[in-house]
Amino acid sequence: MVALAVAQAAEIEALMKEHEKTLANIAEYNEILSNRAAMAKVIIRELEAYKKEYGRPRRTVIDNLKEAVVEEKKIEEMDVVFLMDRFGYAKTIDMAAYERNREAADAENRYVLTCKNTDKICIFTDKGQMHLLKVLDLPYGKFRDKGTPIDNVCNYDSKEENFVYIASLEQVSSHRLVFGTAQSMLKVVDGAEFVVAKKTTAATKLADGDEVLIVRALEGDETLVMCSHKDMFLRIDCEQIPQKKKSAVGVRGMKLAVGDTLKHIYVLHEGENAEVEVKGKMIALNRLHIGNRDTKGVRK
């Protein structure tokens, strides 16, 4: 019994000492966490211990430092052809490969355009966004290579938006762009406004429920034809469309009846012949009378 009592007393004493040590550690840790000076002392003490244990003189010598600097090889600028099929797979090929396969390339791809390999591609969508894509981020290779989904190399989301217009930044920045929406809002924007650093920027402001139907680069001799779901047509000179900032909504292009919206907008160059089918008959767009903006148009 005496031996058991002695053992229990010894165990209790050991537990009390451990408890006192724990309380002391807690007090020390609280001091370190609440006092920057105490924390700095701990860090310095530990760093000095590491230095004492592992520190040693440098064993290597840096010689001919200028020769050791490796300059990044400059990219040789050249013309390439951007190809994107109807599934959204894109790639670039050299001009010679395109010329050899021109007929197949034009038939099999939704978008075909020539650009510099150092340029960027502007992707305008029906949600009023413009996504920038570096040409160098696209796979460059053979004509029959599959390419990569456009969603993987820029902020474009094929589940949320649709392509409206694709062009190189060089082309966009050197032209004026005309914008047209389903609610018949029109405007012209200086392409220089789209020279931005952001990968995605608002290309235009949209009213609630509206969407972009067309974006096109203007050369200066175009007319614009609006066609509504109720088969109303209005052809106007693009010079009637005022130039606005990209952040503007625009002006009304055609007076629409209640419940009507535009289904198509066409941009015609001078002398260009274009026809559309309406209720089984062909309508020559280039023969429509050129009217005034913000009028009702004619039924076909």
C-alpha cells in the first residue's frame, strides 16, 4: 500500500510539473504572437541557429557574368492564316499551306483570315463582349491538324455566347466598326477603342433582353439592310449611323412594331448583289430603296 501511494504521489507531481510547463509555454507563445519585438527575436534566434549549423563559404564563382546572360530569341514576324471550323477548333497554318489547300480550307472552316503571327484575334459575341486571343497561343502546324477549342485559349465561352464577328486586331484598329442589335440599335465605333490590354472587354452596351446581331468593319461605301421577324425591310446608308463610344447603346435604326425584333442585319458594299428568301420569293437587297434611319421600312 505504501509503495502504491508513493507511486501515485510521484505521478501526480509529474502531471503538475507538465501542467506548469504547458502554462509557461502558453504564456510564452501568447507573448510572441502579441508582441512583434518578441516574434522578431525568435525568428532571429532560429535563423542564427540555421546559419551556425548549415552555413558555409560559397563553393562556386560567377565568372563572365555578361556572357552568362541568355537573350530570348526574337520571334520572326510572318503572315499566317487563321482557321476555325464550325465546332470552334482553331489553328494557324503558313500561307503556302493555305494556298495549296485553299478550296478545302474555305469549305471546311467557318472563319478564315490572314493575320500576323504576332497579332491578336478579336472575337465579338452576341452578348456584347470582345475577347482577345494571341495568335501565338494557337497551335501552328499542318493543314490537317485538328487545332484546339477556342474556349481553351481565351475567355470565350461557347455555352454562354455565340460568335458575331472575328478579325485581327490590326484590321479592327484601322477601321470603323458598325454594331447592330436585335432591338434595332445601331452605332459606329472607331476601331482604335478596341486596342486594349484586357483579354475581355465590353464592346457595346446592351439594353435588357437585347443581343448583338452584327459587327462589321466599314470601308466607307456601304449600306445597311435591316430585316425583322415580321418581314419588314429598311435599307439605309451607313453614313446615317452616328459614331459613338463603345460604351454607348447607340441609336434606333428602324421603328419596330410591338413585339417585333430584327432577325437579320446585312451590310452591303457598293455594287454588291445579295438576295434573301422571304415566304418563297427572293428579295434583292441591293435593289431596295435607300430610306431614312428611324423609319418603319417596307413589308416584303
